[in-house]
Amino acid sequence: MFKLRHLFLIYTVILLIFLNTCQANEESRQPEGRTKFDDDLRDFMEFVKLQMKCGYEPAGIPTLAPYEEDFKEFNIAGNTWSLKGNLSNLIITGLNEFDIVDLNWNNVLQKITFDFKFPSILAKSSYKLNGITGVFGPIIGFHGDGLFQLELMNLRAHGSFKLRPNLTGGLTIWSFKVKLDLETSKSKTTGIMDSVIYSKFFNSWIEEFIRLTFEDNGEAVSDALEYLVVPPLNKALKNVSMIELVALIMGLAQDVIPSEAIC
């Protein structure tokens, strides 16, 4: 979840920057169907995919293709299970390899609609954990020390959000809606209880947990993303002027979209 939060924040901030830079040139045009602005927005997102290989340090955006983290602790729990431990040498690939299914701007409603599809997001790391679970019957404890590998296949993120001016001259996000759909996942973690059999059970549990999370708790996932994304984003944009927004654009000028990442 921490990575989804970071990713959605980055995408949304970049979209806002581009939108406010170009909006003045497009307000007088409102043809039916797709507009040139929609095409420009799509072109810009293609540049964003390139820029993810370098990140953008002035805006606090790290390299995302791949995303790497030396050490990450976790402590998560459900009704009948809990996991506590750490990941080391974490690498996540595929975050920049998404397809833009739909991306458009409604000037009347001041709304951006988006639909992104990620064919594969793969996470790998070394790990250590201690946990308990009652999923398979009586509550039992277990431990793990090995290699973590999890792949999300055909993850779709689609939704919309609206923009409104606030009293401080900045921007506010309204009606943020996002839905995540996942076709399948594949877990290949090793080292559970130093046993191949226990590792297979663990991987099956992880895959089933992810499936149920997306299928049966989709609304909760959407609400969680809104809770994580909107408040900090609104706080960041509360007093941001147009000049400051333009300054955050990654070296772009005169509406020219670079064909290479700015590193």
C-alpha cells in the first residue's frame, strides 16, 4: 500500500502541474469528443513514463523505474493473521510500463478521468518475518528468512477527480474516485519455516489474500487510497501559486514535450 500511495501522489501532482500550465490555452475550445488538450495530456504522460527512470529530485520524486529501497519494515495484521518483519534490497519493476487506456479533461466539470493498465508489477527482495495465522484452522506461528517475490498481473487503476480553487489561491482536489482491478497475482517467496512445503502454503495464502482484497473489499481499497492520497495532496497544493507550479514542471518550456528523460 505504501508504494501505491506514493505512486498515485506522483501521478496526480504531475497531472495537476501540466493541466494548470496548459489550461489557459484551451479554455476557449470545447469540441465534442477528444480535444487537442487530451492528446497533449496523453503525450505528457508518455514523457512521465520516461522520466520515472530518473525521478525528479527538486520535487522529491525518486527514481521509479525501477524503484529501489535498501530497507523497509512492515507490521500488518488482519482478523486472524499478522505479519511483522522487514524487506531489504527491495526492487519494484513495471511501474513505468503502464498502458494509457483513457485520459481526458472535461473543461465544463473541471474533471480529469483516467484509466491506466499495468501488465506486470514485480517486487523482489530479501526478507525476514514473524507471523501468526488462523486461515488454515487453529492459530499457528511461523517465521521466514529468504527471498520475497510477488507479481501483480494486469492491474488496472481507473477513476477521476475534480479541481477547485481554494481561498488561498491554490487548488483543492474534489470527488477523488479510483478503483483498482487485478486479474491475478503470483507469489514465489522462499524460506518459510525453512521448508518448501510451508513456502508453497504461504504463497497460496498470499495469492488468495490479494484476490479477496480486490474482489470483496474493492470499496475499502478505494476509500483507503482516497484517505491516503487526497489529504496530503490538498495540503501540498493549499498555498501553491501558478508560478510555483510551473517551476515544478520538469524542465518543460513552451509546451514542448521532451522525447527523453531529464536526468
